Amino acid sequence: MAAEVTSLEALPGEEVSGDLTPYGGVAADAAWREEVLRLAERHDAVILAHNYQRPEIQEIAHSVGDSLGLCKIAAECDSGTIVFCGVHFMAETAKILAPDKRVIIPDARAGCSLADSITAAQLRAWKAEHPGAVVVSYVNTTAEVKAETDICCTSSNAVEVVRSIPADREVLFCPDQFLGAHVKRETGRDNLHVWAGECHVHAGINGPELAEQAAADPDADLFVHPECGCATSALYLAGEGIVPREQVRILSTGAMLDAARETKARSVLVATEVGMLHQLRKAAPGVDFRAVNERASCRYMKMITPAALLRALRDGVDEVHVDPEVAARARASVRRMITIGRPGGGE
């Protein structure tokens, strides 16, 4: 390729801030695409991309989806190397489910504010305060937290997972407070305790924004991720009849795609990270999908640039490692979730 990866060089329009500046200097052109696919074939690598990735990364990936769905592909595919275009906990989960495969994330600095909102030490201390409680952790957590967890969950099956726990058992739900509030609403459990964590991007999508846009387009469907700060507002709009109840959908990313293919609405207001719009528009090109908050872009997700992906395949970096003992305990909590049912839908 003519272009070379420039370490820590911002792409046009990127905000530059310390050591989180994305790798730049490479355009997502035909030559880049040809080289990436050539290197992937040479290294027996499958490229997996999360729904929140840049459109050019989604377009070159062998598979696009939610984190758990992609991790299941990683575990089941024949490729010896997994290149996970997402944030770090996702690549860790792929390694947990595919311990014998090489897992690479194009930029190991791509973290997650939600996963960082609880540590294994904090979870152990919380468990000590509630002996005998069942710990339910969202898949958006580190391997160490999963290892301290009884059952993992996704946004699509969190309610089902909690309902599977005997009613007289205390439940500790972490780390997302908005998803936890949704689960508590749906289950009506008074003995469910929710950790006060959040995804800074989803938390920033607020109720007034949603209400204003819904008023301006009263016929639009509302697709709202349960991690959003506006999820309660969406249910209020439906409950008060301001927006017809059938137009308000609280959905995981995977469920949003299913709903997009089925909607009869001409327009849909989407409350989640803006990268999701690319897959929604592909799923239903005749529908006008619009972000409730156009600024809801995760800079960590967007650190996976064309340059970073090329670097990963060319140099074999950054490889993800999980301590085998931690991985075994974490794997057990994920497998318990899968036995309950409906593990798809990811986050």
C-alpha cells in the first residue's frame, strides 16, 4: 500500500487528546481493502466488527453484530486468529469463549466507561455486604468481573436471567444502572440491588432530547437502548399517551435490527450509539433512521480506524490475553446465561 500507518496521528476531524488519539494516515480506499483482506487470508484471520464501529470497518468485516453474537462466531469459526474490532472487554470475551485461538484487538487502548465502572475488588466487597446474593453481570464487563459473577446477561435477556433466580434470593445487578432499573421495573423485585455504573455515551442521551424529537415527528417509532438515560422518559411518553405505546420499543442492538426489518413507520428515532445507524439503514433502506443525539459517538469504538486494522493484521498486534483461571471462571458465568435461553441480542 502507498499509505503507511502513522502512530498516534489523528484522522481529519478527530479530537486529539493525549494518548487516546486514534492511529491515522491510512485512507479506507480500494488498496486498503485489498491489503486488509489479503493479510486476513494469509494469517487465517476472521475480522469481526461491532455495530458501533466506523462504517468502513463494518463494511470490510467478515461479520458484524453485537458483542456476544460476535464472540460466539469467534468460538465456532474455523479461523485460528480473531481480529475483534470493538472495545477491549469484547475481545476479552472472545478469548474467554475461544481460549485456544489468537485474539487481536486493533487498538488495546479502546476501553469502555461502563466496563470500567466496576472492578473485581469492588464487586467482591459488594458481595461481602450481601452474603448469599446472586450476582448478575452484564456482558459489558471485564474478565475479572465475569469471574466473580454467578450469571452473565445481555440487554435482551437480562429480565429473563433475573426471573430465573428464586424470588427469595437477593440479586446484585451490575454495572449499568439504567439497564438495572429496566430489569427492576420489569421483574418488580424489591430485593434486586443495582450498581451505579453507566456508559457515558448512552447516559448522555437524555429525556428532553427524546421528547422534543418525538413531538416534532409524532409518527416516528422510537428505538431506545436500555442503557440510555432516556429509557425511563420513553416509557413515560408511552404511559401518558404522548407517544402511542406500540411506537416505543426498548431494544438491544440485535433486536433493533429485527425491529427495523419489521417496522411500518417511515421514520425511526434511534437512542443508542450512532454507529448503529449504518446497520439499521442497510436493514431497512426505505426508512429514515435518525439519531436522538447525533453526538452520541463512542470515541473508544472509533479508535478502531483503517490504520489500526491494517496495523493489527500487518504486525499481529494488539494480542489479548486472559489468565486461564480467570477465563475458566468467567466462562462458567457466560455458559450459565446461555443455558437459560435467548443469549443473543448482545448489548
